Amino acid sequence: MNNKINRSLIIVGSGPAGYTAAIYAARANLKPLVLAGPQPGGQLTTTTEVENFPGFVEGIKGPELMARMQKQSERFGAEVKFEVATKADLTGDVKKIWVGETKYQAKAIIITTGAGSRTLELPREKDLWSRGVHTCATCDGFFYKDKIVAVIGGGDSAMEESTFLSGLAKKVYIIYRKDKFPASEIMKKRTLENDKIEVLWNSEVIEYLGEEKLTGVRIKNNQTNAEKNLEINALFFAIGHIPNTEIFRGQITLDDKAGYIKTHENVFTDIAGVFAAGDCVDFTYRQAITSAGFGCMAAMAAERWLQTQST
Ligand code: NDP
């Protein structure tokens, strides 16, 4: 077994929260180790244009933004390893993270492992990704100004995304598999009163249509079994997210619903020296800029906590 010890800080995950934490921690001379995870750069590396990250007037490609964050963190001394954390032991004064057989140890850990959007995983989903198939209306809705779009889901996210899209698109369908939304009353009311939004109840998407980009979906009414094609320019998933927190289960408190890490005072977990930031904590905002902000807070909190340990 290869033991690598005596680091001050390990950051697990490399999305905007992870790299922002790395930039701050590196500039505080903590020489953080970043374990980049299975998708280095996080969810933004699967998107095309990012137009809402401040400072990039003309927009920037998601992968480029993340590559820049990585370089910026390395410039100040962060060590980025393209490795996937497979096991964690957060008990005791020295926290341990394994990558296969290799054990990394540090006094403090920042967890920024992110979350993945739940999708339907129908055939050709990957080919149409960002070509009409999307997970974030706030991020990609703008590309469908005056077009016809659809949102799948019946929770608060579906209400919020469809309402947001109604400010841009010509028409918004909500495709929902039951006949009554489980969303909160106020968001449901706002959605149902919106003239631009039409709900297709008891409906399920069974096929994506279009070759180079999405041109529609085939939907099935699960009460009548009737099928029809629906012409749309974009489909947005709002069917939940899955936080990447499995390796920490049983050690830090996760919410019982979906497994998000519970924090207090923004970034503190219930274990001293273990901090968490970004989409593995936040199921409400889920934006690159909010994750980056929380990454900054986590690094500052970790730095202050480490100072109390050395005195
Ligand atoms: P939810 O888990 O609340 O809702 C997911 C929706 O997707 C459900 O309606 C579910 O259907 C549907 N769904 C799940 N899997 C599938 C599938 N395979 N095919 C079709 N439909 C599917 O997730 P949300 O993201 O909406 O919300 C997560 C949390 O975030 C909630 O606590 C919510 O309140 C909160 N939130 C708050 C906001 C705010 O306050 N501004 C905004 C957005 C979210 P079914 O109903 O049949 O299970």
C-alpha cells in the first residue's frame, strides 16, 4: 500500500466549488491536493456555451472555463491528480481518502463531489446532449428564445424551470407522468396560471426525435397508451439530481431524501475538519457561480480551522 501523508488539505472533486476552494487554499499556502474525480472539471465539461459566469462577456465554453480554473489553482500551488476517490475515513484527527490502494491523508478535507442530473437514459441521449437535450434551463434556456421547449418533471424544479423558460420561449410544455404535480402550492399555481405553459399529464417521453439535434420527442399517455410525436426544439430534465456522496455515507450526515451533505454555517459538516461545498450540498441553486462561492467559503473556513489546530 502506498501511503502519502501529512498534507494540510485534500479537496475531493474538481467542479467550480473544488477548483475555487483550491485557488483560495493554494493562495493561503496550504498546497491542497485536488482529487479530480471521474469527471474532471465536473458537470460544466458536459455543456457547451456558458454565458452566465461573470467576467466572460462573450461567454465561454464549459470545458475551457474548467481548464482555466484548474490552471489558476495550479499556478498558486494546488496539486491536481486525475484520480477517483474510492473510500474515505473521516474519523479521527487525520482524515484518510483512498484512491484504490493508495491512501492520502490530511488534517482537513473539502468535499466538492457535485451531483449528476437524473436523465431518462433513452437511446441516443448522449448524441443529443446539449443539442436539444439539457438539464439546466437557467444555463441553456437562452439558446431557445422564441422556440418551443419542454420540461420533464412535476416537482419544484420543473415548475421553476418551465416558468423561467416561459420568459424566453414561444411555448413551454411540461411533460409529467402523473395527473397532479407534487410541487409546492405557490409554484404549482404560478405555473398552471401561465398562458405560455401547457401541461401534458400522464405522459412519458419514450423516444428522442432528430438526427443532428433534437427536433421532437415521442410521448406516450400512460393511461390510454396512445402515442404521438411532439415537435420541440429542446427538452429540459427536471427529474431530480443524484449527489455524488456514496463514499461518505455512514460518516457524515446526509439528508435522507437524496443523499445531499447536510451543512451548517454554509460549509461545515458535522465532523470537525470536514467541509463541503457545491452541488453535493446545494439542491436549490446548482449554478457554477454559487458553487464557486461556496468553494471559496469552504477554503476560508478550512484555513481558519487549520490555524486553530496548529496553535
Ligand atoms: P423532485 O424529486 O422534487 O421531483 C422530481 C420530479 O421528477 C417528480 O415529479 C418525479 O415524478 C419526476 N421524475 C423522477 N424520475 C422520473 C422519471 N424517470 N421519468 C419522469 N419523471 C420522473 O426534484 P426537484 O429537482 O424538483 O426538487 C428537489 C428539491 O429541491 C425539492 O426539495 C424541491 O422543493 C427543491 N427545490 C426548490 C426550489 C425553490 O424553492 N425555488 C426550486 C427547485 C427545487 P413523481 O412525482 O411521479 O415522483
